[in-house]
Amino acid sequence: MGTRAVELVLAGVLLFGLTVAGSAALAPDRGGAVAGDGDERLTLVGSQGGGAGWHQYGSAYLLNGSEVEWREDSADSYFDVQRLPDGRVLAGFMDGGYEDCGPYESPCAHTGIRVIDPDAAGGPSVVEEYGFPVRSQSNSEIHDAEPLPGGGFAMTDMDHERIMIVEGGEVVWTWNASELYDAPADPTRTDWLHINDIDRVAADVFLVSVRNANQLVIVERTDDGGEVVEVINADVEGSSDDSCTRNGQLRDTDGDGDVRCGNPEVLDHQHNPQWIAGDIEGEPGERTVSEDAAVLVADSDNDRVVELHRTADGDWEVAWTVTSVDGRSLHWPRDADRLANGHTLITDTLNKRIVEIDENGTAVWSYPTERIPYEADRVPREFQGTERDLPTATGDGSAGPADSGVPVLSTLVVGVRAAAPWAPVWFAETQVGLTLVSLALVLAGGVLAVRDRLGI
């Protein structure tokens, strides 16, 4: 091997070694941090897991402080989790290996909801399940379900891009997103809208997260379907639709030259909005949103958590922002819950951690997760039902522009997290970029060595 070839190979190996060693040495500590009001925290976690396609090693578990009190891991992935009044746990799930596959080949994947009894004889067990077969595990999950006061569950359906109410194992009501958005011929063959969250905010009124449109939609259940009360981050005429149409997501199927796409500077592919203040006013069919309404959102692709307030003219604006916690930027957070004490519980997915912060963005508790978490829910010592009128932001958070990273490198980082959930959380955009440079140097050296051997 020629001198030049050796130098290139050694340079690549040295750069990679320095990248790994230096990044590991400078990485913030992931250990749990507790300060302030004690460590008596019960936290439910829905873990998507990781691995190929992000559907392996999933589990639902309860943390008592920083100790795992129980875990149920019979599904490939779990998503939204919440405790029911009787102490059991409701969880969205995705799992493979089913023989009941309807129009699809067997074995297939099912998605739906499960009820877990943590006190069952023999350990935590699934005691109820409602599910149905889907074409594939990719972007076809039921990410969220909400128990209803009269019985039954409201839930999202990403496979058919709708919300629905299920009672006694039967679908009794649906609102199809095609009533508002341009629909493809077959939603089950594409990740079109990725409806990923539903919350009941008033009787027969639901807050729905339409991820790929950067929008939150307030939908009222009606006798003949559903009526849209308001769109948070509504499309503005003449605005760019690029953030919503990438990767074959939204498309202009009606040929009017436009799609419904919200401003990505307000929300960009968000998850798990939480209605924290305000009312849905008026009679059925004439609903409006009060001027004091506020919503907390995990603004995932902007790598931040935001609180949106409704203005007097009906617009929604960012009133509070958190972009980093404990010296580490948030990395694709997918859940944020305002707690009764004014703190905020954040599921920081690609950093593989759950953190609780005060009003000024200071961490008072954190837990490093082994696998990729989807959502976390703080469990009160006594069940309090669905909370409303929670504290709105009064502190400064950790305000500043969102760091969206380098698009290609950010996508590669997501791939690393999916294929190798054991990869250290500090292996982010900078490390991926330097690794690619290292690899290029080694490959260049290898090419020179081959050319020298062949006398080219």
C-alpha cells in the first residue's frame, strides 16, 4: 500500500476515533436528576422500542421514581398509555404474528388498543384487546385512544386516516380526514396524514393532531359525521406547502394547486397536543373556541416543546418554548404534558429520556430510557380523571430558535436510532457527519491502494 493510501486510511480511522472518544467525554450525564419537591413520582411510559421499522422491543411500564415497578412487553410496540379509573392501563399497540388478517396475507400485523392489568395473577397482563389487521406495520398504527365518560373509546386510525368511536368492539362513529384534506385513492398504501392523537376537550368535541399537515383540528361529533370547529395553524393562502408534501405525504389530488399545510415555523410534524386552558363554547353545531384557549404541543420536527395561545382575532401564536433541557437540545420530542404544579413532563424520543422541567426550563427529574419512548403520563396518587384548566406558562422556558439540524444528517440520525436503539444518544448530526467523512477517507485510501497494486 502506498504512502498516500496509508495516510488517508489512518486519517479516517483517527478522525472516527477522536469523534467517538471526544463526543463521549463531552456528552452530558444521562443519570436521573431529582431536585425540588421530592421523588414520589409515578410515571407510565409507552415505549415504541426500536429496531428495524421501529417495531421491536416495545413495552408499557410504570416508573416509581427511577425504578421500574412493572412492565408488560408482549407487543412489538406500545404508544399512548394512560391509567383508567379502576387502576388498569389503556395503551395503543402494534403487534405482528396474527392469523386473522382479513384482506391481507397471513401472518399479519394488528393495531388497536389493549387494557393491561398490572395486578393480574402472574404479573402484568393484557386482559382486553380491540384491534384489526393492517397492510403493514409502517405508519399504520393506532397511536392514541381516549376513554369516554359514557363508555367506549375515541381513537385515531392512521391506516385509514380517520378518528372513530368504538363501543363494545364495534365502530359506532367515524370522521374521515378526506372531508377536509385531499385524499389519495387508497390511504392504506401511503403515509398520507399520520393522524396521531385525539383528546376529548368537551362533550362530543375532540382535539386531533394531523401530523403531516402541521395542524391540530378541533372536530365535533354530529349525527351525520363530523364538523370542523377550528383548525390550529391553519393554511395561509400563498404559503409554501413543501414541509407537508415531502416524502409523498400530502398531495394536490383535486388539482386546485394547493394542499392544507400549516406554517412549519409554528408546528412541524407535531405529536400529542394537550388542551390546557379555555373552553369550547356554544350549542352543538355552533361551537366556537374561547379566546383564552391554550394548547401544549410536542413540536417534533422543530425539536422543541411549545405552548400556543389563541389570540383575540382567532389566530394561534407561540407563547412559550423549550428547546433544550440540562444542556442537551431536545431531539424529536413526541409528548409534553403540563402537570398540575405547573411543571412540564417531556418525552424526548431520540435522546431516549423522559424529563420533568419547571416553568423556566430547569430539570427537576429525568429518566434515561433503554429503548425509544413514545409517550409518558404522570399518574396521580389518586385518579383525577382528565385534567382541564391546567397552568399556562409563566416562566421563560428555554426560549430561542429551534435547531432543525441538517436535513439529510437529521434523517440519518433517525435511521441510526431505528436500526440501533442501543446507539448512544450523543451520536447525533455532528457525529454522523464526521463518521461519513471518516468513511470517505478510508474508502479513498482503499481505492488508492487498489490502484497502486494494479499499477493504474
